[in-house]
Amino acid sequence: MEKTLTLPRLGETMEEGTVLAWSKITGEEYDRGDILLELETDKMVVEVPALEDGRILEILAEEGAVIGIGEPIARVEVESTDSSNATDSDPTSESKTTPKNFSRAPWGICRFNRIQLYLSRSLKNHNHR
């Protein structure tokens, strides 16, 4: 199934982001949890992971482009066996898929907080090497 990935809101004050670098190229396949791109916001630089397995069909936001929240960044092809499992690229939407390194909190923590948790754990692990 073909879908368009849009720029997710990664913070309450975030209105736009700058694409610093793509980790995948057009035609390349990726797995859920793989880093798709590096994005700079007004307060941080973050790696944006894939929320499901797929393949990049077309990169719509080139490196250095400033993109607003919800604007398209790439066209992708994802495998979907059931339409009820299709996910939206909005990180605040409820979804049955979660990148492999993200934890599921029993109290229904939002996806943005899981990204923060993942990044803080990654930084903590990196600093203890």
C-alpha cells in the first residue's frame, strides 16, 4: 500500500523542522524502527524512526528543506495485510505498531513521550560507554 509520510509534531512548540539528512535513499527498503531521517527543530535534533516496514518511493523533502508540521516528506510503500492495521504517520495518533526499541507504558504514554524516553536512554547508554 502506498502512503505519504508527513512531518510529525515532535514537541508542543514545534511548528516546522529542517531536514538535516536522510538515512535511506529512494528505492531502499527499511524495517520498523530503522532511522529514516535526521530532523532539526527549534529546540533539538532528532532521528525519526520508521513506524512500519516499507520502501522509500520518493523523497519529497530534500536535505536542508524547512517543512511545516503535517507537510509531506516522502512517499513510501508499506506492507499491509489488513486495512485495520494501517497507521498514520502522525506521532500523536493511536497505533498498534511501535518501533522495536520503544517501550510500551501501561498508562498509555503518547508516542512523543516514547521518543523522548528512547532518546534519553540512547544518550544515557552513549555516555556510559
